Amino acid sequence: MKFLAVATIVLAVTGVAVTGASAAASGQITGIGGKCADVTNGSPANGTRIQLWTCNGGAAQQWTVRDDGSIAALGRCLNAAGTANGAAVQIFDCNGSTAQQWTASSGRLLNAAAQKCLDATGVSSADGTKLQLWSCSSGTNQQWTLPASSGGPGLCPQGPFGNPMPSPNLTATKIRDGFNFLEGPTWDAASQTLLLTNMYDGTGSQNVQPSDILRYTPSTGAFTTFIPNAGSNGLAISRDGTTIYAATHDQRSLSAYNLATKQRTTIAANYQGHLFNSPNDVTVGANGTVYFTDPDFQRANRPDQMSGRTSVFRVTNGVVTLIDDTIREPNGIELSPDGKTLYVGGNASGKVYRYPVNADGSTGPRSDFVSLGGTDGGTIDCAGNVYQVTYGDGKVHVYSPSGQSLGTISAGRNATNVAFGGADRTTLYITSGTPSSGGNTGNFGLYSVRLNVPGWPY
């Protein structure tokens, strides 16, 4: 049984203390009759009731167990509407209140505000049975199985894994094009959507490129503007699913956007008083350390304050530390599933590098991983295989953790980045296309391909 990361709570009905332990995970929550906790009609609106429904793998049944003790689906949190027996259980904007704090013990889910348990009304397993709060008991209608978690912070299933490639040479399928310049895809498990950046041609005297964060919903095929004027390039979701870290070239900074409020916070503004060039790609460790690359691609006409250096940095508790300033145009950056290896693509150096990562997030000496020119973004799967994009040929190159080539995936003409997503984590999304020749005439698209191994991070 997995426990949520919340403080010790005493069950009033039994007098037994239960303590939560960190177990971030995503997937279905199953109850009586093997039915799934389901957001009624898949509606993300505040106040939508939670019901039992036949498990179908849909986004309305995909729950993320967060490190703060909340449980989220469709971008909202599991919420008790009151504290009395029969109080409705619904989804609502995540707000950190005790009405959204849950502890798992002996198969039950205890709500912190009410000190009552998640309960299927009338001891029924019929489709449409509403969930409520009720005094805790040993009844089957209060028994729940949370998403399994294993492998580091719990985002990968157990192996062993086979070859991720169905064949050595794959071609991804275009989902939609017509965007000016796509970058930075990252999967939001709570809403079962993909977030990505659309960059536009430079404007103003400094020729800085504006950009929006888009949201792609696979279940509907819709693309919407999630955060306009975000100034972003690469993106990464925080481990607790509440924040999107953004390499923001508009302010030459590393930023964080709250996914619920869309409020922006600056995480790193400079290094030793010198402005960064144009932060590009970003990844985040289990302990909250954020790593990012700082080439000069989007610095535009702004002054160079890095004395010609392009670098790799980490940020821990607000402190910016230099990892490496000897790679010419570092670009994609990824952590292995166990958090012990950091990979960085050298766009202009012709190599992909790796660094050992210590328990405190610091890194050891760099070594060469593979030789590969023109690298852009990248990602990792749950077996530790490395997916590295090369811009010039529109391909994703796949390598085992030992550096053995496993094959390539073709997508469009100029590939920029890649990320795993989907309910089962095996869909690889790729951004690729033709850059603008002026006047926002670019034609970039989002592509996808199904693979054999689930992706990381999820």
C-alpha cells in the first residue's frame, strides 16, 4: 500500500496513527467492484462530482497523487465539499486546504478536514454511484487502490523493459501543423494534456521573440493558448504537478508558472550579477533542484553579459550554481530516472555529455556519452534510454544507457524537442517543422509515435 506525503493523522474511529510517505504516482484509483473513481462526464469544472465508473483509461480516471497529500485529475484536486457524513466529493481548484488532503491507510482514504473516509454511496458498485465522505469503517465501499509507484520518486513502473523501438527506423505521424516555431513539450499528468511553447519572430529594437504556452488535449484534438506572452522556450513540470518551470528568454531568466493561477515567479534572474544569455531547456530533480542550459540563440540584440560563455546551471533553494561553461551552445538537458545522471546536448560541439549527480543535486566531472552534431531537445524513458533530437535532419536518435544506438525516429524537417505522454506513458511527442523566413511564416507541427517503453518524466 502506498501512502500520501502528509503529516501524521489519528483516525478518530480506531485511534490508530497513520503516517504518510512520499509516493508520487499517476493512474487509476479503483474501488468496490473494480470500478474506477471518475470525474462525471469528464468535466473539469469546479464542483463536478466524483463517481464510480467502469475503468476505461480515460483522462477523467487519471489521478496524480501529489507530494503535498492532494490527489488531482483534469487539473483540479479531489475535494470534500463539507465535513458531515454524506458530504459530496468533487473536484475543485487546488488550494492546499485540508479539504484536499488525503491519507491512505488500511486501504482507506481519510480526508484531513473531516476525519472521514472516501465512501461509495449505498455500498454500490454500479456505474454512476456518487462518492461521498462517511465515518470510516471496514466496508468494501471504503477500500481503494491508488496508482502503483516505484523507481525513484515513483513515476516509473517496475521493469524489466525490452527494446523501446518497435523497429530501428520509425516515422512519426503529424498531429497538426501551422505553428510558427514549436518547442519545449512537457506532459501534464493531472490534466492529461501536453504543454508546449509556440515562439514568434523577433520584435522591437532588440528583436526578442515573444512566445505563448499552448495546451494540446489528445482526447479532443484541441490546441488552446494556456499562457499567452509566456516568453518561454523549454518547459518542465514540477514533481508535485503544481508548477511548470520555463526557460524564459524574454527576461533572460528561469521562471515558474503556477498551473492553477498561471502566476509567474522568477526562479533565477542572473549568475553572480550577470544576466544569462537566453535560457533554453530545463529539467527538475526529485529534491527540487532545477537544471537548465543557457546558449545564446534567443539573446537577440541584447548585450552579452556572459563574456562569450554558454553554460549549464543548476538552481537549489534559490542559489544558482555553474555546472559547466565550456560547452559551445548547450541545448537539451535530461535527468535519468534514478536521478543519478544528467545528460546535456552540445548543439555546436558535436557531442552529448553526461554528469554524475550527487544526492544534494550537485554534479561530478563531465564525460562524453555519444558523438552527435546539431543536438536540440531530448528526453529519457523509464529504462534510462536517451532520446536526443537533431535539428538539421528532423530526427530523434535513441541510445541505450551505455550509448548503444537503438534506432531513429523521423519527424518533419527540423526537429526541436521531444517528450513522453499519454495515459500509459508510451506516446512520444515531437516538435518539428520549417522555420519562419519572416513575418511569422514558419510551419511547425506536433508529431507522435507509439513506443514500447513508458517515458520519464511523466
